[in-house]
Amino acid sequence: MTWDDYCAAWSKLHGGFNPATASPFVRGWVRTAYGIGSWLGAKRIGPSAVTTAGLVLCLAVPGAVSLGRAGLLAGAVLVLLAALADGLDGAVAVITGRATRLGYVYDSVADRLGEAAWLYAFWLAGVPGGLVVAAGAASWLQEYARARATAAGMAEIGVVTVAERPTRVLIAIFGLLLGFALTQLVTVATIIWIALATAGLLQLTVVVRRELGDH
């Protein structure tokens, strides 16, 4: 499958969002997944196996952080590897023609469970429980609102907000890395997570009202 064909197929699965015209960061992320996904597909590794591997990596993050300060570095590496797997499962599904509705649901559930594991790791690193819950709730609400708006007739993803999955990945990685130097910085990362998630929800709300307000 060529890059152009992949972009067209990927766009259909993501509400019409074309990665070829996205920001350099998003485009680079998707293109890397395309390259590695092509290799995995050639090795007959299925998308569900990749999703499961990513989820296992996420669930290992709290265990790593619980080992102490050095575990924060290990946790950051695990989040990075999990994020790579998260980008690869969809790529493998598209490239091998094995994209299914069940796989889409599984991937979405795995993403939410993975993020919950990261935030649990933040709590283990000393972040107040209230902030951890607020961060998780804000991100979950954005994803839930988008899903319900799509079910109600919004034709596309609506808007690429400041708090999409790649942003949360970066906050988790750098939060844990910075926490190795100063544990209080994990709390700062959580506050940034909440602020961006709130802004992202507001962005999405504006678009949803515009798209569905007259229906």
C-alpha cells in the first residue's frame, strides 16, 4: 500500500482528517506508523496483538513508578513504547485490510485504560488524588462528547483540539521524565493536562454546537 493510499484509508477511519495535510508532528507520527506497520503486516502480526501489547505496556507503568524515583524513567520509556504501539495497531489494520468495528472499539477502550494507568502512576509519584481524577475526567469527557456527537450526526471528528491523544502522551512522558529530577514536576504536568483537556473540551463544544445546533 502506498503512502497516498494509506492516507486515504486512514482518513476514512478518522472522520475525514487527512494526515498528509496535518502538522509536521502529526504527519511524522502517522508516517512512522505507516512504515513500521507495513513491516509488521508483512510479518503477519495482527492489529489486535499490537493493541494488546500497547495496553500491557501501559499497565506496567504504575508498577515501574512504584519501584521508586528511578522507576519514573522506566515509566516514561514504557509510555513511549505504548504510544508507538497505539499508532501501529491502526496502521497494521489499514495496511492489511483488517480494520473492523470491533477492533476500533477495542482500541478505544485500550486507550482509555492506558491513560488511566498513566494517571495512576502520577498518583503513585505523589500527585494529589483530586488532580489525577480531574485530569482523567476531563480527557474522558472530551472523548465521550465526541463519540456522542458523531453518533448524533456530526460527520467528522469536529476539530483537532489541543488535548488530543498525542498531547496526553507527551505530557505523560515528560511529566515522568521531569519527575525524575524533581517529583513535584509530575504535579505540574498533571495541572497542564487538566488545563489543556479543559481547553480541548471547550474547542469541541463550540464545534458540536455549530454542527448540531440546528438539527
